[in-house]
Amino acid sequence: SRAVVRLNTLVENVLDAGSIRAGRFTVHLGRVDLSEVVEIAVATIAPILDEKEQRVRVATPDGVISPSGVVPMLPTAWGDARRLGQVMANLVGNASKYGPHGDEITISVVTEPHRGGGRPMVRVAVTDNGPGIPLPEQADVFERHFRASSAVLAAPGTGLGLAITRAIIEAHGGAVGLDSEPGAGTTVWFTVGLA
């Protein structure tokens, strides 16, 4: 199961990298149940989470943190459900990959007004307790094939996941970023519109 998840992620990322490079990458926008997106992403990554005895908890906009394995009611986003699921699987997969054995990964969801008076946004963040990313390398993590030095030492990878995540979120008109402190973990976040 773990090998299938890893291979599927790799193939999907390689195909999407080709579509992005060729200018054929698209999203199909509509109402998206974020609870369902998170639930499917976590279920997809479950074999890898189980291997490392890691748990995922979700924090809602009102600050309630769910028990491990429970996805609470989350806001409805405006986006492409399949693509947002891909983003979530990439982010939770990275958190698992770089987080320690027995780690508690947190997905937090908050709503925020859009600056400039447009559509309100939802901000989704995935936090791990891994090695963090050195400050000089943080600006490059969303570039294709770039891997932070801490990532190279921690686990194998292609350096495509975050580049594709950025392309997907930018196609939604959202933003993506990270907060990381070496030795204290990483939070990768994205914003998309609320429905």
C-alpha cells in the first residue's frame, strides 16, 4: 500500500509537471467541501502515516482541534476538488515524510477577508515537527526539483510536490507559502477563495 501511494504521487506529479511546462494545466472551479478533501487526502496517505505511527488532527476556524482520525465540518471553498485534494495529499505526505516517527501533524483551517475587497479566503496550513528548512533555502522550496538540505538527508524525493502545489494554488488565484524554523518543524500554507 505504501509503495502504491508513493508511486501514484510520483506519476501524478511528473505528469502535472509536464502539463504545467507545456501550458496545458487547468483547474475546474466549483464548490468544494474541504472536509471531504482533507478526509480523502489523509486516507490516501494513511499507509505512510501508519508506517511511522503518525496522527493527523484538524483545527477548525473556531479553534477546536479534532481527535486524531476525525475530520470536522470545514468551510466550503471555491476551487477544483481534485486539484485541492492533490495539494492536501502532497502537503500531508511531505509532513509525514519529514516529520519524526510518532509525530502529530496538524491541519489548521481559518477564514480571512480578502485584501482589496474580493472574495473572502480560506487559509489551510499543514504543520509537522520535522527538521525544518534552513532560512537561506526557504525562498527556493517551491521551485521545481529544489530540495532543502534537511530534506535530502531526511528522505528521498523528486522536488516536484511543492512546485506543483504552487502551480495549482496560483491557478486558483490563491497564495502559498511556508513558515519554518530549523529544528522546530515546518508549516506550509495555501489560500483559496470561499464559496
